Amino acid sequence: GQQVMQIPQYQHVQEGEDFTTYCNSSTTLSNIQWYKQRPGGHPVFLIQLVKSGEVKKQKRLTFQFGEAKKNSSLHITATQTTDVGTYFCAGPGGSQGNLIFGKGTKLSVKP
Amino acid sequence: DAGVTQSPTHLIKTRGQQVTLRCSPKSGHDTVSWYQQALGQGPQFIFQYYEEEERQRGNFPDRFSGHQFPNYSSELNVNALLLGDSALYLCASSLGAGVFSNQPQHFGDGTRLSIL
């Protein structure tokens, strides 16, 4: 079945360093969504990418959707302690149309 | 503007028992989806309800069933609980099931279910 894979699984950075998580799908996606889940919290929608090669920015966060619409990345510039959490990418499933989440990248930031 | 609310927050059950979890969607939303999130994993889609009918279903056994009420709130029922059912159960709401996979999901805080 369709899979959405994320790397790395964990990332430990010093505050101020950059962070990138990568998402790869086994199939072409019509769109990809990114969510952030703080420790003990619930996933919160960050952004949706739809177009091939699309790049969107939210302050220090930069989201990219690959040309082939099978991969995506999230880059955080100059991490802060408030960035701590697990970042998930999610794409629509196949015939079922459900949303398939990756396993997430857990980011920890050392002050 | 109330977001997605779920109850109860925590629940402890024993193997073989049955459980019902509840969800009220964000104001203005008509579609409710349920997810199971095991520790250290991403949410896994269970099923989606729209217009009081199950519209989509993930790879979960028939022990998992649900319901949606006319006010769009929803219940998740799990029968014959197994140890492996221990997880965080998340409810998410959105608008318009016809383009479900394109709609951002608004999640509730979840119900932490522990099976002893």
C-alpha cells in the first residue's frame, strides 16, 4: 500500500541551528500537508502544498513540494525552543482517499 | 469559537471490555474523522463520517465502529478491547467530505486509552 516516509526520526539541535525534515511518498501526491505536535498535545495543521515545485514560507519555516510531487521538506531557520515537537507530513491515500501520516520527525532544541 | 472537543481525556479499561469515545467538531465543520496514534507513531486513519454515514475507512477491524449525529458530533466504539488498542485516539473535523483528502484536519486533544 501507499507509504509516507519521513527522515530523520529524531533531530537534536542547539538553539539557533537550522533543522530540516524530509518526506517521501511511494506514489505521486495531489497535495501534502504538514502538522506539528507539541509534547502531550495534538497535531496542529501548519500548511498545505498543492503545486509541483511549490515553496511556501511561514516566518522561519520554509516548506517545499518536489517537482514530481512525491517528496517534500520542511526547513526551520535558526531554531528556537518553541519549535520543539514532532513534525508530520501527511498525504492523501489511494483509492480510500484517507490521509496518510508519516511517522514524524521529533525535534528537540537545546537552549 | 470552540475547537474540536473530545471526552473523556483519559480512560482505563481491561481486555475484552467495550469503550465509547466522543467528539464534537469545530463550529461550522460537518465531517469527523477518527485516528489512532500509538506512542512514537503518526496518526493512523480509522474512519470518517459525513452526513451521518461512514464514508471512508482505514485498515481497522470491525471491532471499531462509529456514529455521527445530526449535530455533527461523533462517537467511536471499540469492542472486545485488546492490549494493542492502547493508544491516543484523535478526532479531527473538517468541512466537506467530498474533497476530504484536501481539507486540513483540525484535531482535538484526544482520548488516552489504556488497556490493562
